[in-house]
Amino acid sequence: MPFDAELLLSGPRGRRLCFEYARACADDTQAGRDASAALFWAAHLASDPADRGTLLTIGDGAAPEPPPAGPREAAAALRSVTLPLPTQERLREALGASVDRAMYWQRPDGEDLLAATPEVSEALRPIAELIAASPGAQWWTTPVAVDDQWAAPWDGAGRAPDDLTGSLNEWHRRTMEDEEHAARERASDPNANWSGIWWSIPPHDLVRTTRSLGRQGPARLWFEEDSFGDDSAVATPVEAYPARVIEITGPEDWADLCRRHPLDVSAARRHDWFRVTGRVGAWTIPDWRSVAVEADAVHLTVLGYLTTATRPIELDDERATVLAGWNPDETFWFRGTLDRPAEAVRWERHEDEWRAASPV
């Protein structure tokens, strides 16, 4: 898939990446910090247009009123930011911020809403062009690095369940049970105050891997949705080659997978996915038990994540889907893998930086 600005701006996570990159660059200068303040207020009011409350102050001074802030002001602020050439560190930080802010159980936050407006999206275009042309971002389009895969779940395990087929069957049973319960017990009104399972990933107990980012460690250390903020992890190298891998490089790949292996979850996902997308209708996810017959693994490229996650992907006139709960460059394995625990490395996070602590 060609990597260009249009692709980055086509999805909520890609737009948020560009927004976060600009905001990080803005903090480098005083003029930029003024722009950052304008972006803060514009995002705050995009999230709640009725909230023009005043800032709290210490002492007897009067609290300042929020400045005029909307898409027009935010676009002007973005155009005022000096944009240096992207470094690996700044790209990693911007991508990590976009992933960390992905939510599927509530409406998009102010920054996501602001970035989706025509004025701000157009102002993000030069940033998207800069990032798309950056050498440090070119690996975002590449397929699974089969000779460089690391499992980094927080317990350090890189082993598949003893009974893979049984695990997939149990996932299917529980998914259908949840769907039937939701259809029976939950209100059909998508605005109703219900929440439940919102993700669309394969079973949690399957091995999942990402590539290494060199001295920075496995990608999963840096890019994880709905993270619990752990400060230590054990990364274990995993051998899983050769393999039949389905590549998700963008919305159409995800839609095609759902069309080939459909599983209806309309009742279970109705309320959460309505909040994040605003769409009313039937919802579908891949039937992972069926997918496992076709492939050994499914890999999501970074660009596939940026263009697909947190948005509705139409399948036909009635059905749609959401890619939810995946992490960039993540691969789920439907067959056994060989982990090498003797080569595992313990990583620790200090001041938002992951560092190799020692071999395990």
C-alpha cells in the first residue's frame, strides 16, 4: 500500500498521530507553547462546547476566561508550529500517544473530534506529508518480520495454550453466549447506558508478538491500547516461521476478513461502538475459529492500525465492523510457536523510557 498523507488523514488514529506530533513540536519554543495552549482550549471545547468554565487560580486573583477557541483557531495554531524533521523518538512518542488515546467504550475525546473537522484536518496535511516521507516511518507499511518476533505480555509468557483448538472453541462459545445474553437483557436503544465487551481481537490467551525496535525493545512495549501502565516486562523471542499470515494493511483488508469469516455481535457491541462511531446498525467481527483454518496468524501493520482503528468500516448496506483492541505491528498466532526463554530480556520503564534491565 502506498504511504502518503491522504492515508494518514483518513483514519482517527492517523490524524491523532499528526496532532500529537505537532503538539510535541510546539513545546520546543515559546511561540509554539502559545499554539499548544490554543490547541488545548480548542480540544477542550470540542469535547464539551457548553463548558466555558473558568480556570482555577490560587489566591484572590480573578480566574481567566478561556480564549476564543475552535477549529479555525486550532488550524491557525497548527500552521504556526515549526516542524523539524521527524526523529525516531518523536515518531515513536506521537504514535504511542495516538494508540494510548484510542477508546471504544465512550465517545471520542476532544482532540480526536477536533482533528476530524475539515479545518484542522487540512492544517494537519503538511504534518502528514512530513511524516509519510520520513525514513523512520517506512517500516509502518511492512509485513510481519517473521525472523524477528518478540512476545512481551506482562507475565513474560510466549507459549501457546496447550489446546489451541479448544481455546478457539471456548472463545466462540463465550462470544455467542455474550451475544445471546446482550440480545436478551440489554436495551435495543444504542443510547442506553450499557457497556460490555468492546474489542474485536482473537482470544487473549493466544501468543501475540511484535518486532524489535532495536535498542528500544519490542514494539509492544511502546504501543499498547488500554494499557495498565506497567513499568516492567519480560520480552521473549519467538520462532514462528514459516507461516501463512493474513496481513491487515488497511480498512479493506479488515473488511474482507470480516466478510469471509463473519460473526454477528450486534447486540453485544451495539452500545459501545455507537458511542465511539455514532453508527446505528448491525455489527460484525471475524470468527477467529474459522480464520484459524485459513491462516497461521494475522498481522496488523502500523499503517493498517492508523487507517482502520476507532472508525466504522462498512461491510455492506446493513453491516459494519470496528477494529478494536489491536496494537500496531501486532501478530496473533493460531498455531504453536517456539519461544526461547534463555534469551528473554527484562525491560523497565523510567520516566516514560523503556530500558533493557538485564537478561532473565
